[in-house]
Amino acid sequence: MAELNTEGKGGKHKGKSKKVSTRVDLTPMVDLAFLLITFFMLTTSMLKPQTMELAMPSKDTPTDPPKLKQSLAVTVILGKDNKVFYFFGAKDEKTGADPKIETTDFGPNGIRKVLLDRNREIIVKVDELRKQNADRKISDDTLKVRINREKSVKTAPMVLIKATDDSSYKNLVDILDEMMICNIGKYAIIDITPEDLAKIKTLNL
């Protein structure tokens, strides 16, 4: 038991009252402190680890990749000095013309704006699902399942990420972050081809 004792000082003096010792029990204060610590530990939400889900192909994956609709393909090439090149679709089989390559960066109006505009339909649906979750119309588990379903629909864009030897590892991490921010459900990191490098050189950048 914790105590705080204050002993009376001085002897008996004529005409003065005797000071008695004061005893204060500090045990309730200790109990209160532990109760408060326990309360805040139980009510405080712990910081959850933030991880990025990255699906890797298994050994049982067939050798021939699934065919991709050209109109849904978005190719993103990471260059040097934080430059990003992108184009939509692929070479026209009838005319043999290459798609137009655009140049951008990781700024506010850069590759994020391009991906958001390309994925506008999916983003609207995801925002509506999150609103229903905020209104308690659907549970958190249902929200996650339905968001993943919307991201993987046939009409969702497929982003092909290619990195040059001059790009940095930070750029690769940044573009993967953009996939999460822009709700891109289908994307893949693939090797860059000599044709892609030739297209970049034609820009004289």
C-alpha cells in the first residue's frame, strides 16, 4: 500500500494547537492510472501495416498469355529523369501505323491524370460502393469483394509497365502506387522491347 505521511513538527507550545500527522493513501491513484492505461490501449486503433498486393504468376500458368483487347491496352514506359512515356493500343494491323506516343511525368497533371481519365468508369463505380459502405448499406468484406470484381471486368483498362535501363527503382515503385491510387485492377510489369526503345528515341528526348 502506498502512503504519504506528513509528520507533525515541533513540541508542545503553550497557546498553540498540536499538529497531527496526515496520512494519504495513494493506492486508488495507482489503480486509476492502470485503469486509464488499459482503457486507452483497448480503445486506440493500432497502426495497420500498409502493404501492396502484387500477384505473381504461378508455375502452372500456361505458356501462352491470354489475348488482350488492343483498345483497352495502355503501355507505360519509364524513362530517365522521371520521364514517363505512354501510348494506347498497339500497332494497327491493317495500316501498320504505330500509336502516338505521349510524354508526361509524375506530377499532379501527369500519368495519374491519364490513368484516371482512362479508368473513369471504374472509378465512378468504386466511389459509389464506398459511399454505400459509409452509409452502412454493405459490409467491409462485401465492399472489398465488389471493388475487386469491378476492377477486373472485361471493360477495365490493362496497363503494361515497361522500364528502361535509365529509369530508377523509385519510378517503378511510384508507378505501382499510381495503380492503387487510380484503382487499376489489371496491370503487369513486362520487359521492354527494342521496338519500344526505338519509339522513344524518335522523340529526341
